[in-house]
Amino acid sequence: MNMEGKLNQICVHWAKTGVDEFGIPTYDDPVEIICRWEDKTEQFLGLKGENELSRAKVYSLTDMAVEDMLWLGTIEAIPEGEDIRTFASNIRSYKKIPDLQADEYLRVALL
């Protein structure tokens, strides 16, 4: 099954690399990925076991992780000089789902 044909949007992904000496998260360089971005509210179980609400659901073929950042747009359109935490969204839940043959995986991030 070709999932790539269903992903017709571009978003920017920043992988979290750690925290600095002040406890502020640090991120890798931005990378454009293909995705399907849905602005929708969805209830999910958070890391602390509590029910939470997401504000967007993002489908992709790229591996991501909780606490990485995503932004709908291109690298070229990133607001210059701004901290990414002011305009991008934090991944709060993430799952990797195989197709029926387990040849391809769809990644789903909740923001």
C-alpha cells in the first residue's frame, strides 16, 4: 500500500536533542517532511496517565518522538529570529502503525 500518495502537505520537524544548562530544550536542525496535518481535537492518554486533548493530528512516514516539535509549513517560511517554541507545536503523543504486510509504517503524532 502506497501511503505516500495520501500525504500531500509539508511540515517542518525539529528532533529534540536534550536540554541546555538552564533546562531549556534543544533541537536539531529543521527538516521538511511530507505529512497530512489535521486540525482536530482528539482525546488521548498523556504520559502521566491523564486524559488530554490534542489540537492537531499529523500523519507522516518519518520517525518522530514525544517532545519533538512540528510546524505546518516549509523551512523557507519559518519566522526569522523567533524561538521555535513560539510558533511550532510540541508532540505530546506518538505511535507507529504498520500496514498489513508490515512493509511500511505510518507515524501519527498528536500535538
